[in-house]
Amino acid sequence: MKKKLRSWASLMLAVALLFTLIPVQSASAADPINNYFKFDNLSMSEGNPTTWYNSTINVSASFNGISDQTIGYEVAAWKGNEWKLTSNGRDIRPSITGPSSLAYAGIRLEEGLNRITLIGISTSNGLEGIGTAYVKYSNVPAVSKVTLLDGAGRELKAGQQTMVTSELVNFMVEAGNATRLTIKGKSVAPLSEGMFLVSDFKLDSGLNKLEFIASNDTKTYSISRDVVYFSGYSADRGTIYDTRIGSLSLEGNPTLSPDTGSRISGVVSGKVVFKKPDASTTLSPDITVEYDGRKYKTNITNTENQDGLIILTYRTIAGGGDPNFESGGTVRLTKGSSSAQSISITGTLFSGGPIVNDKVNFKFYDATQPHIVNVEQIYPSNPATPSIYESSIPFTDNTLIGELPIWLKVNVNNLDAGTSGKLEVKQNGVVIKTFNSSAREINALIFAVSDLREGELIFEYSVINNSNVITDTYSTAVRYTPSPFIELLNIYNGATFTGNNTDQPEKRGSKPFTGLQGKLINFSADDHSTLRASVNGKSINVSVNSAGEFSIANGTSAGQMMLVSGPNKLEFSGRTSGIPVTTTITIYLFSEYVPIIKDAVPLPYEKTVPDTEVFKPSATTDDLFNTTANKMDLQFVVSNVSDLNIYLDGTSNRILYASLDGGDTFIVKDSKNREGSSAPYRLETIRSGNNYHVILRTIDLIEPGTRSVTIEAYDGASKARKTIQVTREYENFKVLSPKLPQESVIKQNFLNVSIEADGADRVTIGKEDMVKDGLSSIYRLEIKNLKKGKNTIKFTVYRGEEKLNGEFAVNYTEEIAIGSQYKTGIAKSGKVSAFKGNLTLSLPKGTMLQEPNNKPGEQPGTGSERSINMFDNQDVLVGIADPTDGRTIKNINIDGVMTPVNSSSDARTKLMPLAHYGFISSLYWLDAGYFSSVPNSAGELSYDTKSGSHPYDPFFINRGERWMEPSQRGTISLKYDHNIVNVAAANIGMWRYDPNSGTWQKLGGKVDTNKKTVTASFDGFGYYVVAGMRYSYDDVISHNSARNEIEMALSRGFLNARDTAEFNSHESVTRGEFATMLVKILDIPLDYPSGDDELTFQDVGRYYDYRWDYRYIETAVRKGIVRGTAPRAFLPGQPLKREDAAVMIARAMNLKLGTYEKDLAALQKSFTDSGKIASRYSVTSIQAVIKAKVMNGIQNELQQNQKKPTYRFDPQQPFTRAHAASIAVEVAKKMKKL
């Protein structure tokens, strides 16, 4: 048995060692399963990337199974035919926006295809988990949002009309990639990158269609938004807007021309807005439309209440016989003597209420007349060919002209080859300059405008036909302010850079400064040479070309400039026409390559993931944590660093100095020993790009109070320092086990309680002291005999004079399921019942537990053996196990840490039911623990007992032969599946798996089909189960008479099959097999010695196979069931004769024997072959078994004319195994063992 146990233990130890030999994969190895991150706003398909129009992007995503303290990102751009890293943000932590969601703001993109990768460390396996998204960034200026700065921050949206009551408004415009914004000719410089503030913009009364045009050096983008100015608000008058004739808009003084002829007709419709009157006022709106002296009645089709306003929608209708109105509702526009025309809208909201008296102006031309549609300012690449231009913007009233020359394109409908154009510039009603068109396009005339007077100007355009007759005029009011200024084209005030472009590549950062470009505006050519420049007070020589353009490159040579860390003041000055001009801006360099310390957080001891439950961050102070732990590790991230100093409780106490020495890991060059220890402080380092993830092990927090740890990182002269503080407090107490609420419902009648109480003198549950664990602050106690339902556990913590009471509750459910456990002592009555009677133990009164007698053939204490020790206060643990692997519990709470109890493949193999059988009851685990002995100083052994445990307990396989066993044999009863029909119960029996021997043992037992129980002898602990035969053997099924008896004998364990395929029913049973069978039937405790010399028969060695077992033969001879064939000879392998079988059966059954003479006469009368009985000593036994009807005679063949049958006994014939099975069942019935 020792050998078998050691074999099992060795196998489990080997498995454990095998796991330790598996190489640990580095944390940088990426888990191939890309399911750790899911992007909320970006495409994760490279073939279908998200299209974006800004150089920065915000990212939102969800994460799963990743520590949020390890998340970073990388950005790579597709360059040529490969991905190139453009931004390394692996040390930048996201904003955690929810339990499993994150956000990054302002991730910088490169033009073209970008790959954004989120990276973090898995909490389950320590590997890197990734998620990848793809963004296509197009450097097209795009207006993404226009906000009205009216206090409410209303966004102007496409297709919506926004109402305002102020003539002057302000807008904030977001336009990514734009360097210039234009609205109605007004040019706006960026307030910051991609942000433009349009201030004091003047609106026209009614509907204003505003076009916001964003542009950069190469591209233009525009959007249109509608703003309605309610000009009559303060005067309590109505204001018209959105006026139309048919589908043609009449807003903005449009030019109208029919497709053919000289008429346009349609219903006139529009809107009028009023202040909302008191609620008591009854509205009775009356709107009249008038054109060319003709009045038209209207119908109000909609009345809308909107934020204190009433908006009426009207349309012209038939006059209905009223002589004051036109009979029809259709208005017909006709060409008159002037192209300038108007439609008037008048009326009231209610009688005596506010009025409206407005008109819309428009121009009307016939279908063939040349006329001006609108005017655009264009930007030609080459002034010599102005018809080829890069971009254009509307040139409208209130346009501010800041520099000359400018080029204007006048769009003319019906422009023919003989038509020309003229532009007269007027000031105070006087023409001061005339320009003729210098170029033309299809339906457009182009003017080059230069050399104007400063001030308010009227541009009047005329279209002149080939008869020198003006066919149309058009005018715009502008202002020319030729103020000279110095324009910086590619940078703006407040711009931030990460380095100089001429720095080392690793120090440039993600946005290096490459130089600047500028232009002198409204400077005379003779004054270009007056430009002076300085950076941080240092003068730089600047060259200006004939167009007034200049540039300064990044570098250290003459005429170049370098930025320094922090603010950089750039000043440009010049003089033109005697006027001094200065432009001053401040830009910043914040290098990404400076020593950085971040993400400094305490870690639980020997852990790698922060736990905010253990180290709670302060709600008001950064880098301050509170804890009840007595030790910690410190995790932090550094970059751009070569050396580290770490200080404890002030910078005068350096505990560690480490250096990279050009490598990837910090090498500790100097370290103090930990307090109260000879072990020095140590560092662990993982490099990730430019970041070094560092863990400092171990900082003691022995006493309550605050400890500070200062990290000092430096690279040359650059230095960074960060301090975190950890305050240790005594926690009143913490219930570690049970872990609530997870373990608030339990399936066992006992509970292992562990309570952590720092600084406590003692902890009690009820009146019983809990046991303190060495130097730790954990107290433990097992609570027994829980009652069904709610159990409230009250405890008290004593700390000095302080006395703290606490309690918790668990609910014990008597559920009968895998994982249910029951622990109890052996009552004086010897009865133990568990799981509502599904398992019952019955032990004789006075039964105690003892260390096992591993030599059942010897009396304890003989020779050098010590006496067996008895234990009268030991509990028995009963559990319902998983039949596949034997686990009674699958998770265990070890002082608050839920630890899985992993399945063992070795156990799965060993516990598998034997071939042909299956379990038909729960698999029960019974254990009373074991004893341990420790020698004292005098060499005497001191004994202690250990409680029963689950079979996967780490110490289980180390107990060797120290199992407990009952001092007296008892019985165990198990209930089996109540659905098993009674006839099938013949082929069931109880099994026991003894972990000490490592085998299943068929105990057989008595079957009670009424109670559905099997009762067998109990003399040891282990696994118990009821098993039934699922399928039989070929040679058993085909047997003509003994199938049922063979299957029952097999199921009860009286006999064994030859192998998994055959019972071998026709083989002769041997003497050893029959003796073994009888001991099993009679359920006699084994009695055999430990030494070979002490065995009774010399031809029965320590051998066993499917037929016989030396232990049973030795027991049989010691109990008088068998005798030898000669002194110390038994011939166990010899076929058993019927005569000898009768002798063994009679002795085993204690049958009453008669006298030789009387029994011989009876046999002679009964059997024709009585003379063949070889031994006179067999006669009485044969007669006894015949009389008991255990064995019968065999009928002779009838002779001719014979009518009465005769019988023979065949005393010298051998038994077959099938016949032995029949005898076994009959003996068991007679002995009431079934």
C-alpha cells in the first residue's frame, strides 16, 4: 500500500513540477486574440477606415480583461509600403469613463492612412492585449461645427433656421486643417489650431444665408448656415423672412430671370415673426402682399410658438370677390423700366397689435438680357493669367479689403462676345477710379483692382453691350484699410512644439518645429529691407523677396533659429511709408524627451496589478493613499531617463540607486537592506519603447502612520522627482472568510472563519478564542454544527482597552448536490446521518478513531511496534464529490482569496468506474483526518490530530499511512437512484475507493429495494458509491443457466471477471479462488501478517490476480474455513473438486455435522457414486451442504425401461466458475448477506 500511495503522490508532484518548467512568456508578447479592446467611434477594418478631416482625433473604446493602469497607445502611418511609428503613447494613460470604457483626447494623425493601436496587460495571463483601429486623415479644411455665442451656445445646423434678435453676433467655428476662414468677405485668423472666432458680424434683417469658407494653402471647403435676424424685436414690429415666389427665393436681393420670355409667376409665400403677446390675446393675423400696385390676399397656413415668438407662415390666395384684392393668388413678375423691383408685405398680428411693413428687393431680367448674378474674389496662381485660380470666395457688402491687388470675377448671365464690363470705384458719390475687365470666362468678367484710396468705397459694376449701352449694373459697399502688417503664415500665437526638427530623432517628438514663413502686407517694395526679426531677444537676419515673402529655417546657422524649452518670444518689426509695424507672438517648446515619472501607485505585496480596494487613493490629494496592509510594492513608469534614486521618508534617506548603463533594465548599483531584514530592496524592470515599467519590492508598513517614497529620475542635467505617500491605518477588522456576499449561502454545516484584525490582542467568537496565525494579524476558527437557514456569527475584537463587536450571517442550505459537506463527531450511539439520510454510518457503541493498523495479522504493540493510539474527539467529514474527478469543492477561500481547486487528470483516471459498471448514487467522500507526531527534546513523540479535509487538500497526499480508521467495524448505508427498478437491484453493490491503496474495492452489501439502500461493512474512510452493472459479458449472456447468478456474484464482488471482455464462465474454479470467494461472501475482516515467513502456506506467496488473493486465503485458513492439502501446502491454483468445496462451504457456514456412519448411509442412499468420496472427513460436510440445499446431486441418464431417476454427486469433478457463482449466491442468501 505504501508503494501505491507513493506512486500517486509522485505523479501529482511530477505534474506540479512540470508546470514550473513551462517557460514564462514575457509581458511584451502579445496575445493573438484581438478581443481586448472595441472602438466605439472608429473602424477596426483596414480596408474600410474611418475618414477624418482633422490632424487630431479623440478615441473612445471599451476594454475587457485589461488592467486600466497599463493601457497606452501607438500610432503608425502607412508610408510607401510599410507601417512607420509616428506617435508613441504607451506611457499615456487614458481617461477611464466607465467600468470598462476609456477615452483619449487629441491623438495626432499623419496625412493618409493611420493605424491606432490600444495596448494593455491582460489581468488573466500577464500578456499584452491589443485592439487596432484605422483612420484615413485627409488634409482637407473642413468646417465641422459653428456655434452661436449668444449665451446659450446654440449650434448652427444644416437645414435649420436659427433665430436671433441682435444685429451683431459672434460665432465660434471649428475648422480642422484650415489656416483661414472667410464669411461674407471677412477674413478671420485662427484663434488656436482649427478654431476661429468671428466677432461682431453684422446681419441683415430677415433671413441671412451665411457661407463659412475654410481654406489652407491648397484646399477650400465651405458650408452654408441660415440665421434669421428679427430686426423688429425691440420696436415690437414684425420681420419678414424666407420670402419666395413659387420655388424661387427672394432673399438677399437676388437676380431673377425666366427661362423664356419676360415673365415669372407663382404663389408668394413666406414667414413673419412677431413677439408673442399676452396669453389672453386672441390672434387674428392679417397679411397682405403687394406687387406693382396690385394687392393679394393671404392665408395663414401655420402658426408656430417658439421661445416667446409667434411665427406665421402665409401664402397668397384668391381675393374671394373683394375688390381691394386681386381675384387670383398667383403673382406675375414682369419686366418694367427698371430691373430693380420689390414685393411689399404688410399686416398685423391682431387688431391694434404690432404691424409688419417690409419689402423684399430683387432684380428681374428677361430671358436674353445680359445681367450680373454675383461677384466673387478669386485667387489666381499667376496674376498674368487670372482666369486660372486656386480658390474663390463671395465678394459681398461689408467686405474688408486689407491688401492690394485683388481680382474680382463678375458672373454675368447671357454674356456674349460683344459684351464688356466696367468697374467704377466711388467715394462720397464721386468716381475715383475706373477699371475695365482684363479677362473673361464663359459668363464671367474678371477685373484686377489696385491703387485705391483708403476708406468706405462703392464698387459699381456695369455690363455694356456691343452698342455701348449699359444693360445692367450691380454694386457692393466695401472698406479699404491698407494697414501694413507682418503676417506669419504657418504658426500662430500660442503654438506648441515638442522639439526642433534638427534635434536627434528621439528628441524631436511628435510635433517638431521646422521653421516659419511670413509675408509683408501693404509694404512698399523699397521698405522690404526694413524687416527685422528676433527670437528670445537674439536678432536674426531675414531676407525678403520681391513679393514681400520671407522664411526662417530651423537650425543653428546664420539666418536660422532654434526653439528653447518653454516659451519663445518671436518679434518681427519693420517700417513702411514712415509707419512702424510690429508683430509679436509667443510659441512654446515642451519637449517629450525630458525625464518623466508617472503612474506611480502602490501595489499589493508581490502583485503586479494595482488594487484600489487595498490602497485607496485620496479623494482630495494626488499621490496620497490609505491602506491597512502591512507591506507594499511600488509601481511607476519612467521615460527619457538614465538613472534612478529612490528615497524613503525624505530625500536624506536614499534606499536605492540604479542605472540603465545603456541597457534595457535598471541595474541596482547601491541598495540598503530592508528594515529588520538582511535582504536589500530590489527592482523589476520591463521596457516598452521609450518607457520603463518599474516595480520596487518591498516596502514595509509595519506601524500605523504615513510613509513617503520619492522617485528621482534624471538624464544628465535634466531631473524629475515624484513623491507618493501611503498612510497605514489599523483596520478595525476585516472578515476574510467567509467572503461576503459571495459565500453568504453555503452548502456545509461548518464554516472556517478568518478575521484580520491589526493590532488586536485577541479575537473571540462567542466565548471561544480564535487562533492567531504567527506574526500575521489573521485569526482563525472553525464554527461547527450550523443550523439550517440563517446563522448569525458574532465576534469581538480586543485591542488594548478597546472592545469592538462585529457580526455577519451565512445561510446554510441542506442542498444535496456536488459540493455539499457535513462534518460531525461520532455520537455515543455510534450513529452518523448526513444529507437527509442518504448516507448513514452505524458504529458499535464506544467506537473511537485510531491510527490505522496496517498489519491486520498482528496485535498492536508486538515487537518494536508502538501501540495504536485512540482518539475520541475527532470529527468525520462527509462530502458529495464530483464523480468525474472526486472534487468535493471547486473553490476554496484562503483568508479572503478565492482559489480554484483544479481538477486532477490522475484522479479522473483512478476514479473512473470499472468497465461494465456505472455509478447509480452520489459519490461520497468520508474523511476523519489524520494524526501527526513530533519528537520533543527527549525524543518522545507528541501526537496531534488534523481535521478531515477535502481530497484535494495540499496536505492530503502527504499523510501517508496516518489515516484514521474506526476502532470497531460498523456499517455504512447509501441510498441509490430511486428510479432503479427492483429486478435490476440484483446487480448493484457498494464500492469503496481507498486512496491509500489506490483501487476500487467491491464491498457488495445488502440491498433493500424498499428503502433503495445498500448497506455494507465500514472499517475505513475514502470514497463510497453504489455502482450497478451497465452491460454484461458475452460468455455470461450466453450461459444456459447461471447468467443471473454470475452477474450478481460479479456485482457484489464475490468473483472477478478474467478481463474486460470475458468472465471465463467455463473455466474451473481453483482452490484459492473459492477460498477467496467465501471470505468475501462472509465479509470477514482480513487477517494476514506483514512478513512472508509468517504466512501459513508456503505455496501461497504475496500474490493476487483476478482469481485469488493471498490475503483472503490467509484469512480463510486463520478463521478455519480451509485446511491445507499437506503441511504448509494449499495448492491454490489447483482446480477445486466438489468434495473439497462441500467441506469449505460447511465450515464457512458453520453447518451442523452428523456422524460418519449415519451420513455415509444417507449419501449411499441418495447418490450412486458415494463410493467415490475420497476422504472420510468429507462425508459429513457433503451431507450437511446437501441437507442445507446449498449443493445438489446431478441426475443420471435414465436407462431403458427406468422410470425413477437416480442421482450422483461427482465428488472428484471440478467446479466451473459459473457453478461457483451459483454456489456463491446460494451461500450469500443462506447467510443473509444479500
